[in-house]
Amino acid sequence: MLPRAEFDRLVKKKGCDKYYKSFSSWDELVTLLFGIYSRCDSMGEVCDGMRALGGKLNYLGMDCAPAKSTVGDGLRNRSEELFREFYFRAPLKTQYLIKDNKYIVEQ
């Protein structure tokens, strides 16, 4: 549902994955969304929940569940500009999937 190609283009444009080897910006986005949708209260719950999924994370584009410290470092050190820009661009790329969406703003 999320336009991965658009996200990867923004990552390359902003250079967000330049210093990260094992925890990409996509992994961070998936981790954040997992925490929101599963209503986790702590990073430990998020990481444990993702670990419980095991091999199913590959459907989300991840190799394995991240460690709490890795996610914490990513959240602390990576700029939120990428996610902000993607948040406002994603509906424009996916509005054709939603027939009756009253939240899409015409430009």
C-alpha cells in the first residue's frame, strides 16, 4: 500500500541511510507503523512483537526484527524530515487505490 519506490527515492535524495548498515529508513518506518497499529506502549513491546512474527517480516521488506537499542539509535539520530515529507506525499501517490476518500486534498 505504501509506495516503496517513492520512499526509496526520498531516502536517496536526503541521504538518510548513509551511515546505517543494518537498520534502513524503511525498517524504521515499518517498525514505527507496527508499534502504532499494534498499540504498543514501549519499544520493548514493539521489538518483541516483531520478533514473534519471525519470518513473516520479509513480507514487509525486513530481514529480521530490530533490537531495541538499534531502533533507539535510529530514532535518536535519524532526521524526521524524511518521514514528514513522505507522510504528505504518500496520499498523492495512492489516491487512485481509494475510490471514495474524503481526506484527499485536491491540488
